[in-house]
Amino acid sequence: MDYSKDYLLDRKVTVFQPRNGYRASTDAVLLSSLVKTVKPDDNILDVGSGTGAVSLCLASRFARTAPQITGLELQPELAELSNLSAAANGFENFLHYINCDIKNKPGELPNCSFAHVITNPPYAEKDMPSPNAGKALAHNHHDFSLEGWIKFCIKMIRPQGHFYIINRAEAVDDILSIIHGRLGNIKLIPLFSKTGQKAKRIMISAQKDNRTPAEILPGLILHTSEGEYTPDAHKILRLGLGFWEL
């Protein structure tokens, strides 16, 4: 595969990505910021890890704790590149990626075993697929079910564990209906490109075995009217701060 060497978090994190295929977006960095705290005995599962951007950002942020982080990726080339990225950043002792379909997950990953499960699932199932096979598979996975995907994630969360997802804002009804009765302490964070625009993305965090009512939090505005990152977006996308630190 022809790939490029790129960077995240103001060049703090190296990521290898296909030159002509699926490449990480700001969604991945924003999603990683939702994880608030990680304890030494915690572990993290990144479902549909793509080029590894979400878990690479988490590994960078929690490097001192060094939680065991596992990425599951359907495309073997992306899983291979992600493992190269983990090694390039010095994370290989606690971050690794597995090539697998979540319908046939590896036996060494038992249900109810992860403190944190995070995912940026395919979201463009109704769009015209990209002519690039890698992008089409990542964005328009033909055998994809959002309900099945989220239920798999929930199944992997241990008691009192946490769930995080980013998706299109219009998918919020579907996501909430799937997690209703399964997760609580739901926090919804709309993402706005600029002031005055409708939210195009939504980030959601939730917790297993928690019945705290849902909350809609103040949204995050990403760009100023001049197209620069807002101060809060800069803190996440460039400085690597968590959303809860803003």
C-alpha cells in the first residue's frame, strides 16, 4: 500500500495513512477527547479503528497510565498501518490493532471486559459510495447495521464501563433508541462548524449500569467566522486536551 506519514495533535502523534483511501478526520480527535479519566487497570476498545487516529490520540494523552488499548479494524491494510503507527510513537507495549470483522471477534476479547469502548462507525450508508474501495468500505460498509454495531460495543463494556460515539447529528434518534434501557448517564454534545449553523455531528457518552438522566450539554463550535479553530477546538485538536478540561 502506498501510504503517507502524517501527524495529529500539532505533530505530537505520527499516523501512517493510505494516500488514496480512508484517512482520519477531525472527528477522530474530537471523539478521543470524550474519555475523561483512565485508571491503571482500565482497558480501552476502539471499534472500527480505521487508521488508528482515535486510539493513537488516547495513547498519547494517557501515556503515563499506559492502559491496554485494542483497535478492531475490518480492513487488513489499515490494521497493519495502525500497528506501524503505534510502534512509531512508542506505544506498541500497550496499543495494538487486530484485523477482524466484529461479527467474528477474536476469542481473546471476552464480552463485558472493557472499561471504555469508543467508536466512530460508518455513517454514510445512504450516500453515493466513494469510487475508492477503501473509502467506500469505511464510510458505506454494505453489510453495516448501526444497531448491530452499537449493540456489539455495549456487549463489550464491563459493568460501570463507558461508551463513546460520534456520528451525524440526524442519527441521534437511532442511537438513543438503541442505547435506551442499556446505558445511562447519557451526555449529548452537538458539534457546530460555525456559530449560527446547525449541528452536523453529535458526540455521545454513556455508562453501563447507570440510571442518571440524559443531558444535552453546550455544544462545541469548531471554527470562527474567519475559518480558524475556535479556542476550545484548538485546545482539543492541537493541544490534545480532553473535552471535559475545557
